[in-house]
Amino acid sequence: MDLSFNAEERAFQDEVRGFIAENLTEEMKRATALTPSVFSDPDVGMAWQRALHSRGWGAPGWPVEYGGPDWTPAQRWIFETECARAGVPNVNVMGVKMVGPVIIGFGSPEQKNFYLPRILSGEDYWCQGYSEPGSGSDLSSLKTRAVRDGDDYIINGTKIWTTHAHHANRMFALVRTSDGPRQQDGISFILIDMKTPGITTRPILTIGGDHEVNQVFFDDVRVPVANRVGEEGKGWTYGKYLLEFERGAGIASAKLREGLKAIADLAESDLTGRAIDSPDIATRISEVEVDIDALEMTELRVLSALQTGQNPGAVSSILKLRNSEIRQAVTRLGADVIGHDALAVEPMRPLYKLNHEPPIPEEMLTVMPEYLNGRAYTIFGGTSEIQRDIIAKMMLGI
Amino acid sequence: MDLNLSDEQKLLRESAERFVAESYDAEHRRKMANDPLGFSPAVWKQFAELGWLALPLPEEFGGLGGGAVDIGILMEAFGRGLVSEPYVATVVLGAALIERCGTIEQKQASLPKVADGSLKLALAHSERAARFDLAKVATSANKTGQGWRLSGSKIAVLDGHAADEIIVSAHIHDHRGPSGRIGLFLVQATTPGLVISDYPRLGGGRACNIELCDARLPEDALLGDGSDALPAIEWAVDRAMAALGAEAVGIMQTLLDTTLDYTKIRKQFGRPLSANQVIRHRLADMAMQVDEARSMALRAALKADSAPVERARAASGAKAKIGKCARFVGEQSIQLHGGMGVTEELEVGAYFKRLVAFDTLFGGSAHHYARHAELGRRAISA
């Protein structure tokens, strides 16, 4: 057993560092640090995606024939870790990490040829149409309906929590094409052009003051049948496959560590009257750091298993659960560290383009929005309660 | 970067798990709980034959040259069966300190005997007034013309009653007075002036308090050249915490397995306990904490030979986190067993008590989170 990297891996690490040094601008870094949402705004995120793509690194998880870089799990670990350390933009994952793998796994040759290059280059910007107002954790109870009419489906219904729907030109959605014996039957996976007539988007403001999610309405929206991925009625299978990608991203500890470091820096600074001098704060920083250490080791154990072709098992739910809980612990700590400055609300967005002096130092501006918006970490992508159900069922057999 | 077990490590794990499953059953544990020695000399002999006592010792002194990860593999298996043999006292603490501090003669005299099972050791370091501060030692060692005279009191000495030699820490006083250095002294169990009062230890095995009243030791009782032994003590205790952490993981895994089985069988209101979501989620949390503890024990072992601050932070982080997980898993195991969990009729309580002992030994979670924080700040300001 060995925690250190071998010579090849170290060379790759240098390569990644070199790439980041060359391509990550100060503007991108500042915009990323001052964005209290899950994803960077599209202009920032897609600029980074284009840089990655031009280096051949646009889709680390994809097979080589579709433009993946053919990295080992260790290389992916190094890449993600270096990106987190450097503070690169948080590219919207809906394209590369979500719909991409489904199209690769289940799409037609025409769909692959058309969509995959546009995902890689950042030409298309995707959003996800899964949840509905009446279907949260019980996703397969969804009611948005697609009725066949010649070579088209006519779609009616509504989707909610649609991240960046107001930026996206495409949506992948789960819609009901028939009613089967089980509610999971009769669901189809469909790709929708957001410019299609009949689609309207309503912004939803989250409690941190950010517009990241939306509700999307469909009124007699015509979508070609050719836009369906895979078989009609098999969408639940494809959607579940994708949710596993969403949960099992598997390399989250590096980002958590950077988040904690930012809070620890604030705690060590005169801006907070050196919050760290309170033994309570110092100990809590250590508690969170140790939790990150544990998560990192679990990620590395999974990675090692993957390297030798072993199946790591139902651990992706553990990773999702711990990642979301620790992210919340980091933001909660941040809210406590900044003390009275937690009272200040800066409503303008984006925070990196304010045209006035903010009420508190810039280093603190994202702390409260991140804490408040961060309550969603344990809700999206399957709530913590759902994850515990999965752990009980898959790991413990109950 | 590779965290997969080597073929040798897989064999070690298999043989340790098999040994524990075959020779360490409930009846054996009950017998040991009432045994004045607290462990079985026959089992100790088998440990020697299996090469486990030699495992981490250097090859030139009859050892197998294994590392902290290997010890962890063994300890996790020990935890599953609640093994009570004095492995940590003799091998992980005692032999390691002799290896690190001793002269070549001292190593030659002791280490091969540890490996073949003929020498048992213990470390007497903790003192009542020091609480968990390893640097605080009131016991004194005065240099005389013939050797040394040791006086002082030590508490919570693991397996000291069974040790042939006890390694005692003491402040070195030479003819000019206190030297400011802590020395480690090899004290024969039969030394006049040494009084051992042993007691049954929480969770199995035994521990003791010892009194030293002007105990006379020969000149060569001092390990090594008399340079300050505090860094070595910190090193050895950090390694012991990593080993005990792995043992705690084995204990927690057994408790999880046992509790899971019980909730499937036990019926209330006409259905198994495990049919209730509140129970399933509790078990999911327990499983998650066992997994986190496993990660932390492995991490501490992998960093057991890193630079002191990195090693110490990994050890304290693991000790704190595993302690917290251990309390949760142990307490919830009892909770889910209901009233029977609080009785001596089931073994859940025995496993739980060993976890509580783990959490307390060398300082609980609060102490180690604080040490972790303090070391982190020192690392930043350095």
C-alpha cells in the first residue's frame, strides 16, 4: 500500500498544473471564488470547458472513441484535485457528466454524432428535466406527458429545480409516454430544444439570494420522436444509470478541503478578529478537516479498487451523503466564523461584478449565501433520507 | 497510489480472521474475563508460532520487517474476536520503543525474545496528574554511583501485570539536578521497590497501577544514550493509537453485523425491527461510521512513519474520529438490542465496553481534536 504517486503520476500532475497555470485567468478565479452557486455562470464555465476541450480534456469520464482522454482512475483523481486546488470554474455537469454518458450508452449513432461534439466544445448548454412539483424523491411518479402525434411527441406538464434552465439551449427530460403496471414503466428519456414554442421558464430564487434553479412549463411542445434516447418506456433505466453518475462522482474531498481552507484563512485573519483563537472554532475546524480526511481515504479506497477492476459496491451513496453533509458543515462553520458580518445581505448578482462597495469584505461575501443555498446539498440528487434507504438496501440487505 | 492489499497482506488477513473465528468464541472470552491473567499463554504461544509477534520487528532481530498497515490488518481481526492478549503492550509499544531508543545490545537482548514469545513488555508512562499530556512526567530517575533510583507512580499501565519487563518513563536527574530530559528505563518485574496493583480492564484484559519507591536499577537499564525520549514516546503512542483504531474497526464491524442480524430476526408489532425505516436509517448510519473509521485507521497506519507533525495529526485525527464513531456504533448497538443489550447475557456489552476503553485510552475525542487543531496551527505558523 502506498499513498504517494509514482513517477508517471507525478509527471501527469505537473502537466495538469502547467495546463491550469496557462489557462486559468485571474478573472476566472475571482469569478469562481465569488459565485455562491453550485455552477459557475455559463460565460465563465464554458470558457473553461473550451480550454479543457482544446487540450483534449473536455470529458474525462468518456471512452476514447468519443473524445475521452483515456485516464486511469489515479489520473482522474490528480486532475480533479489539482483543479480544486487552483480554484477552476465549476462547469455545469449536465452536459459532460450527465446527458453525455446516457447518449454514449443508449443513444443512436445520429444522436452521438450530433450531440457529443457539441457537449465537448461547450456549444450546447444542457439542463435536466427530472423533478416535478409533485415528484421529488418519488421521481418515477412524474406526470409530464408526451403523446405521440405522427413523427412528434406533444409534451405537456412542468419540471422544477431545473438548474440553469434560463441559460440552457437544451434539456434532457424524463416524460411519461404510457401508463404501465408500475409507475417506473412508460417513462421515456427525451432531448428537448429549449427554443421550441410552448416552453416557458420561471425563475426560482433560493434563500441565499441566487437565481440558479427554475420551473419550466410545457404547453403543447412538439418534439421529434427522433429526439428520444433508447427505447420508448425505458427512460427510467437510463435515468437511474445517470443518477448513479450524479452520486458516484467520487472525487469531492479536494474541493471540500479548499472550501475549508478558505474558512480557516478567514478564521486566522483580523477580518474576523481571529476567530480561530476561540478553542471552539479551532476544534470545529479540526473536526471538519478530519471528516474530509476520512472521505478522502474512502474515495482513494474506491479508486484503488477501480484501478484493479474491482467493483467498489454501493459506496457511492456513502460518498454522496458524506460529501453533502460535510459541505454543509463547512458552510455552517463559515457562517459562525464571520460573526456579525453574517448579518449583511448583498442582494446584487453576480458578486464579482458589483458596481458598488459591498457591506462586508469581499472574502466574506459568499459565506452566507453558500451556507443558505447549501441546505440544498442534502436534498438534490436524492435526499439524505433516500441515500440512507439505498445504503440499507444495497449494503445491508434490509 | 495504491490502497489494495498485497497478496501477503491478504494472506495475513485471512489467517488472522480464521484464527480468531476458530479459537476465540464466546466461551473463551467468558473464561478470560474471569481469568487472573486475563489472557491465554497458549494463545500467546500460537501468536509467536504464526509470526505475529515478530511481524513489525526488524529482520536482523528475528522480525519480519512488517509495517503499521500489517499491524492494522492483524488488529482489526483481533477486534472482531475481542482478543485480550497483550499484543499492543508488548509488540506495538514495548518492542517498538526498544527498537527505536535501545542500544544494539539492548535490542539484541530483547527483540528476538519478543519475537519468540518468551518476553512480554509493557509501557508505564501515564501519571494521574498528567491526564493525557505525554510530556508531563513527575516520576524521577536519580543517577547514583551504581546505576539509577526510580521513584513515582504510574497509572493505566496496559498488561503490566503480565510483563517480564516494564518500560518506565522518568525525568532524568544527574548530579547537577533535573536534566529536562525524559528517559525510558527497562525495569524487571521482580525489581525490589516496584509494586504492581492490577485490575480487570474495561472491555477485557487487565491493566495496573504501579508504584516505584527508590527502585534500584543497573546503569544499563536506561534505554539508549539518555537523550530525551519524549519524541519516541509520542511516536510509539501515535502508532499504538493507529493499531487500536484498527482494532476498534473490527469491534464495530462485529457489532454492526450482530445488530443487523438481530433486527432481522426480532419481531415486534408483527414484523421484523428492520422493516422500520427509523431502524434501517440507524443501521445505515452505523455502517457509514464503520466505513469512515476504517478509512481513518488505514490513514493513520499509512502515515505512521511520516514526519512527526503529519504523523501526529493523522493519529490524533483518527483517534478522535474513530472514538466518536465507536461511541455511536456501540451505543446504538445496545439501543437496537433493547433491554437485552444492557445485560451481560449478550456479548454486545463486552464489545461496547472495549470501544469505550479505546475511546478513553491515551485521551478521548475532545483531547485529540484539540491536539489536532494545536498541531495544525503550529504547522501553519512554522
